[in-house]
Amino acid sequence: MHSSTPTPDAAEALSQRLSSLIRAELAAAGWLSFARYMELALYTPGLGYYANARPKFGSTGDFVTAPELSPLFGQALARQVAQVLEMTSGDVLELGPGSGRLALALLRALQSMGRLPGCYLLHEASAHLREHQRALFAQQAPELLPRLHWVPAPPPRFSGLMLGNELLDALPVHRVRWGEAGPEELGVALDAHGRWVWQPRPITDPELLAAARAIDAPAGYESEIGLAARRLTADLAARLQRGVILFLDYGYPRREYYHPQRTQGTLTCHHRHHSHADPFDRPGLTDITAHVDFTAIAEAGHAAGLRLLGYIDQAGFLVNCGLPELLSRLAPDGADYVRAVCAAQKLLHPAEMGELIKVIALGRGVEGPLLGFARGDRSARL
Ligand SMILES: C[S@@+](CC[C@H](N)C(=O)[O-])C[C@H]1O[C@@H](n2cnc3c(N)ncnc32)[C@H](O)[C@@H]1O
């Protein structure tokens, strides 16, 4: 189940193989949109950051996500999942399950509530991570395996809950610079020394152009536009017969995302728990991520006939789902208790995930209010 950790030399060799592949595509095309570069850097089969076997999640990897901190996160989320399953008699589809730890905590909690769904579908872009998820369940909860189904694409028709935790921030984004003459796209080119450099081009994609023109940014301003996140939301919405799409991710409403002071956007890279801003550094060994424009996600859902059921920060969502009460049930002694308290602090604290991560719910054929948004819903800010 454990990812094999390549030696530093093997890791460098992997990164060089991926760089050569990207360089070849770049040389043939002359210029790549940043979204294409990010797609290659993260998802090239076998070599891309999420596709290779290097550890990514948790203390031995590059970053920590909520499910890696503590099963308390999945246990609290399970209460929201149970409510949607009750409303729809449907299933769960998790997108981008990563290590599989969220699925494990969720299903164990639903089991103890007597609310297991008939099917728990997993849609994961990385073949390596799919195997990792399967191995985790084979080792820790083999009795749940018959309910799990790995699907190569979301089903054409689905009822129940579609769930993505830190999925949207891992999707490719376009990079845009707003100038005196309007917006232009920043892509990747080779300079005279064969190094990758940012290079502007006129925007040719009509969807990107419309999105960029709709943002009122001062000259010299640079940021990202996440077309892939909007398209995924629209695609999922078209498949949702009855139920809820729930996304949890780093992000803001549009007004805050494109705030005049955020002049360089939100693009961030992670390597061994160190953050930096150079997406060309060691492709394949570096996570590349950008925050989510939640207004765009709400718009994409609305255009596909979904209703906005709630928008709130992670702390508000988890408190509404009863995380403090789950914590209070633990015996207040021993290392496990201390670990759980520290995890809860990270999940809820405004300077950590509590305020930085937001939760959005979009639905069809279900009536609110949803448990996680019962108090402190900030939908009006979108
Ligand atoms: C930042 S990780 C989050 C993993 C996990 N949800 C968590 O919270 O720890 C992003 C995950 O989404 C997967 N992914 C990215 N794009 C995807 C797509 N279009 N469909 C399915 N999975 C995708 C990645 O392979 C990875 O497992």
C-alpha cells in the first residue's frame, strides 16, 4: 500500500524524463498554454506529479489535506453525507479520492450510523492512486470493498452525493495578464538558452476571453482562470439527476479572488512541505495548485439548472456537522487524544484550514437547509 520512495537520483531522473517530454511538445508547438503545461506536469501517465509513485500526502509527502490529519474530518462530513443519502436514497461518488483516507473514514462513520450507501463510486485520474486506494481498503476494511467501484468517468446519470475534497484546486488553470489593451494569456515558451519562460499571447479561446473580460483588473494584474473547474462542475451537473455536489477547497468568492491587491494570483507549488511560486521547478516532483473562484463554480452549476444550497468556510461547516461534539466523545487522555485535538485545531482555526477552505453545495431536486450550512451560510457573498 505504501508508495515507494525513489532515491533522490531516481526522483531527479523521473523529473528529467517528464521535462524532456514537455520540452518535446513545447518545441513542436512553439508555445503551450499554462493549463496544458500544468496538465502535463501533474497528470502525464507514470511521470506527472499525481501519476507517479512518489509519496505526496501527509508528513512523508509534500502537503497535508484534511482527511490526512484525522478521521474526525470524515466523521463530521459523514453526517452531511447521511442527510443527502436520506433525502435521495442515492449513492456517493467521490472525485479525486487521493490516498483513499476520506473514503475510509466516511464509510466507517456511515457504517456505525447504519447509513452505508449501496455503492461508493471512486473516480480518480491517477492509476497509481487508484491502486493505493484499493490497497488501503484491502488492508484496513476489506468488508467494505464490495461497495466500492472505481469508475473511469462519472456515470451518465447519478443520484446522491458527488464529493470532491481539494479536487478543484488540482485542476489545470489558465494564466492571464491584464494590460492597457485588455487581457492576454500567459503561456510557456523556450528562451534562447532553452529555459522555460512565461510568454504572453492574444487569447484565442472564446470561453477564456469572455471570462477574462468579465474580470475588472487593473493594468499589469496577473491571475488564473480555472476553466477546467467550471467545465467539470457543468459536466457533473449534467449527470446529476437528484442530489448534491459538494466541493471543499481553498478559494474565495470572485470579488475577493480578483482583489486589486492580489496582483500575482494564487498559483502555489508544494515540495516537501515548502511552498514556492515557480511551477517550472522540478516538474513531477512539485505539486502545482491554484485557489478556486467559487462564484464561477456557483455560476456553472446554476447554468446547468442546479440550485446553490450553501457556501460557508470549513470551520462553520464542520461545527454545523458536529465536529466539537465528536471530539468531546473521545477519552481525554493519551497520545491519540492529543493528536485529535491538534487536528481539530488545524481543521477549524481561521489561520489554518478553518477559514481558508470553503465548502459549496449545489443541488437538484433536494430541499435545504443542509446540515453543514445551517448556521453561518455565506451564499450572499458569491
Ligand atoms: C489535492 S489531491 C486531493 C486528494 C484527496 N481528495 C484529499 O483530500 O486528500 C487531488 C486529487 O484529485 C485527483 N484528480 C485530479 N483531477 C482529477 C479528475 N479530473 N478526475 C478525477 N480525479 C482527479 C488527483 O489525482 C488527486 O488524487
